[in-house]
Amino acid sequence: MPGAEPFFYPGNDVGCLLIHGFTASAQEVHGLGRYLASQGLTVRGLLLPGHGTHPDDMLNADWRMWYAAVRIGYEDLRRRCDQVFAMGLSERPL
């Protein structure tokens, strides 16, 4: 899906890992990522497995895959940065 791709903005030694919500993709947090990068921070926006493609792809994804993707993103930022902050967005049905 165009615009759903993960993203990375290199910056200083403070990293921000942006994690989108259950019904979304990296596009959901891209605006925040651009803003944080404009402030000099290093930013990685994830695309969780099963997201950003076709809804049927969610059938083959589970929390373990999402956790692994977050862990990999965190470890990558940790190698580059002295501090890493994880930021997430989650929708809650009404």
C-alpha cells in the first residue's frame, strides 16, 4: 500500500521508535516521525507484519511477530543511539 512503508530518519543520539496501531500502518505515525526528525532526533517508524498490505495478510500475523518487529527496531536504534524512546498508538473501539 503506497505510503504504508516503514521509514528511518537519522539524527542525533536520541532515538524514537514509532509503532502504529492495530488497524493502521507506518503512515499513521509518519507525520510525528517527520516532526521528531526535524528536531534532530533519530526516528524509525515500523510497519508491523500483516499491516499495510491486504486485510487477509492479518490472518497470518500474531502478537509474537509484532513483538519481534518492535524488538528488532528497538535493537537497531539502540546500536545507533544512547537513549531510545518507544512511542505507540493504539485504537480502542468504542
